[in-house]
Amino acid sequence: MCGIVGYIGFQKASPILLAGLSKLEYRGYDSAGMATIEGANIKIVKDKGRVENLYHLDETKKLEGSIGIAHTRWATHGIPSKINSHPHADNSNSFCVVHNGIIENYLELRAFLEEKGYHFVSDTDTEVVPNLIHYYYEKDLQDDDLRVLRAVKQVCNQLIGSFSFEILSTHIPDHMIVVRKDSPLVIGKGEGENYIASDIPAILSYTKDFYLLENFEYVVLSKDHIEFYDQDLNKIQKHTTTITWDAMAADKLGFDDYMLKEIMEQPTSIRETIGSRLDTNTCNFSELDFSKDYLSSLHQIYIVACGTAMHAGLAIKNTIENLCKIHTEVDIASEFRYRNPLIDDKTLCIFISQSGETADTLAALKLCKKCHARTLAVTNVIGSSIAREADYVIYTHAGPEIAVASTKAYTSQITLMTLLAVYFAEILGTADAQELEAIKKELLNLSTKIENILKDTSSILTIAKDLFKEKDVFYLGRGVDYTTAQEASLKLKEISYIHSESYAAGELKHGTIALIEKGIHVIGIMTDPSLVKKTVSNMEEIITRGAITTVVVSETTLKQINTSLFDHILVVPDTAICLSPIITIIPLQLLSYYVSKEKGLDVDKPRNLAKSVTVE
């Protein structure tokens, strides 16, 4: 959940480190720090709070070194404080480390080191690492160029948990060592300089060429060379991957917030995601080796994800079942592997993750591979852990999504998964050809319809000016509209901190209606013509109890309702029912955004949340 940046080259390191940390603020953090090698010494600067604090410290201005590591911390062990902030050094100040992840056996390691005379100043799990490196370095009697690397390897072999490390040492003052296990880390290649980061956007303005590290790959960097070693410290060769994202895509480009920019980018992100996948005749997923015999043999499909990505899975479940006639389950990744799911070689498991680094989703993927199921990753990040671990991967092309609350990634995921469902149905011959052609036509029209919604948002802002005063909000829907209600409710609570719940509208009378009282705000979503009358009936029940109502309807369903019943009506363009979650979420994303702005909150970095959840 925290972020890492590193630099080794000919320039002053601290400005590059600070710029990289600033680009990682979306990940969520409570403190920040950095360390550079200054002559024969390691200098550490860190503080509780925002990265901005580091700019104003006198110690920062004194950093002149051209080799440095930096970190934004999300507290897991020890309260947010300057002492618990990274980087951490050993007792001799000859080794310095920043760490993403969690060391589960740190208490045992700490007790071992204390017995050897080491002392600790923080409450973190990370502080054991530099001290343990020092311990093994001192025990190694072979004084050669790999002595520090061997000590690092011995430490990593002892650790239980997840980690990515950047390591500085006064014993190798012109080098840096990095290694990862289950936490993301990439290396950006430059000319006479090299960059390290947990996320590509942090260093994308400096290079487009990246090395993507596998678990237990050790890297020794200098300004001119990068050497890779496997788990046994045998030298290995790696090739760079070129990232085609425009670095400007990670900037606000004149928008007040990243979230607003990313909402407005959805017509483009959907076009890019459709890309070469779809023409007017066929869907193309040529990289997937899924024959008709294989798809016909499937007993079920599991879609596994967390949060918004899980809601994208819910939005696509009915589409796969209706078009492909394959039983499909959507499961929360954090629960999935603890309930002994029924998985075998007749199961296809699909994992959705914007970052491709979600720890619970990655763990579920590994379980499915052990059970001999084929695994397919749906992600936005080329070379991410989930992309590399899965048997197959298909990418959304949403570009960098910086705001913590996902918007364009969500709609791109549903778009891509709908294309996949159509592709499967075409192979299987399980759906009417005219129906598939109609869906493909609507997919190609999605971007234009979303652009029309985004042209005038004044009515949404008007609703937000009332809604921001609420303490409780309810969302109702049936069918695919219920999946939209779930995602819309999550968006509101994520960034406005208003308590919000979503319910299947038909469940209202089974207990939930007890919560409805005069003045409470209820938002109903009604885009399926076959279910409108039922949902209106549910909405009338809450109107009679004094609720304030907003409804989201399509051009067609607008004609089926008595508009005088409702306080606010938001109309979206018609589309295929299976695509309506993409269309209907747009005004509700904006509603959450405007409510948060009315409350004066930090839209892009809501409290207690992080963009990429890399710990379980």
C-alpha cells in the first residue's frame, strides 16, 4: 500500500526522489522519508505526514548525494510517527532499507537480534532487516564484491511475508541492491542513471524502458550497470519492457482533481480498451488459447476480485451466463480461498485487478493454479504480478489511474469483459447472432453516449448540494441496476465518508424499510424496462414514508414512470441492458465527486484508503 522510489546516477538524487514520492501519493500513506549516500555516510530525512513536509526540512536541503532511496509508509506495525517512518538503518548506520510489505515473523527475528546485542528504536517490522543484514555481513569472512549481496540473500531467505527492498550500504557506496517477493518493484533504465519504483507512474517521466522483477530476483545497480541474480545468486539476463503510457497522462492537465480528470477520460479509456479487440464483424482475443472444446467442457467460471473490481465482476456475471450458458460465480478475493472453493481443470478462474498487485487476488490466483484451473488476469498494468502469474492476461487500456476511488478502470473492466463474453459466445455458438451484433454495435457507441452525459453535469451538482448534508444514503436497484447500486454506494462512502448502503430493491420489505424515515435520501436506478414497474413500486413504499428520492433512468424507462413521484431525475442514454452499468455509473460517480467537493474533502486521497492494496 506504500510506495518506493530510488535513484542512482549522476544527478542530485533528492529532487528526483521527492518528485517520485509525490507521484505515489495516491497509494495512501501516513509518513514519508528518504536516504542518500553522502560521501562515506548515509543521511536519512523523514517525517510523519505528507511528502510536502520533506521539502521544508533543513536536512533535505543538505542532501547532495546522487544515490538515494525513498518511501511513503502506510502504518502496519507501529503508529504513524517520525521514528516509525522509513528508511530504517542498522545500529552501525552502515545499512539502510526501505520496505513495502509485511514481515510476519519479525518478532522472532527481533528477539534473535536482541540476544546478539542489537537494539531497536522503532516499533516496525522493517527495522529487523538492516540489522539482520549487518549480522550476516559480519559473519561472512569472504570479503569480495558480493559480500553485501550474500548477506541480503540470507536475510530474505529467513523472512516470512511479503517485501520489496531498496538497500544502501556504506560498504558499497556506489551501488544499490533491490529485491522483491510478492510486492511490486520495477527498474527504469536510463543513460548513466537508473530508477527504481513500486509503480511505473512514479518514474515514467524519466524513462519508458522498464525491467519487471520476479520474486527473489536480486539486482545490483550502479549508475552505468544493472546486474540481475536469481535466488541462488547466479547471474541472469533480463530484457526491458517498453511502457507506452504518456507521462502526461499521470498529470491533472488542468483539472482540479485526478478523480474528475479520470471520470472525464472514460470515453477515451473505453475507446482504447475496445481498440483492436472489436470491429463490426468479430471480437479478437487471439492471444487466448480457448478452443470450443475447452469452453464447452467448463463446469463453471469464477470471477475473483476486490472492491470496485469485484463490482465489475458482478456487472458481467449475467452477461456471461446469458450469452455463454456457463455457470458463473463472483467471489470476494479475501474470502475465496478460505472457503475451499470447488476448483478443478474444468474451471476457468478470472482475476480482475486495476493495479495487478492486489494481494488477496494474487493469493487466490495461486490457489487456483494449484487446483489445475486455467487462470486469466484482467488488469491495467503491463507486467504486474497478477499479469505475470496468470496463464493468460488481457489488458484494459485505461492509462494511469491516480485517484484512489476507481472510475475509468471500472468502466474499462466491464467493457473488456463484455467483449470477452461476446468472444466466448461466438466460439460456442450459444447466443443469437443478431443479439451479439447489437451488443457489438452498442459497445462501439458507448464512448459517444458517455461524452453526451459529461457535457452537462449541472443537474448532478444541484443534487450534490443537498446530498452532502446527509448522514445516511441508500441505493436501490434490480438486476444489473443492483450491481450499479453497489458500486455507486461504494464510491459515495469512499470519498465523502457518508454512510451509504445498497440493496436489491425487492429486498426492501425484508427488513431494510425499517431504516427509512422522513428526509432520508434514497437513490433508485431503473434502466431495465422489464423491471421498472417493480422498482417503482419499491420506491413508492419509501416515498410514503417521507424519503427524498433521486432516480437514474434511461430514455426508454423514463417513459414508463410517473416523473412527478420523484424529487430528482437523471436521464442517461439507452444502451444494451448488459452495458447499462457502464452508462449509469457515470452520473453517480460525478455525484459522489461533487458531494465530496461540497464537503471540502480531499477527493483523490480519502482517509484510510490506498490505491493498491498489496497486503492481505
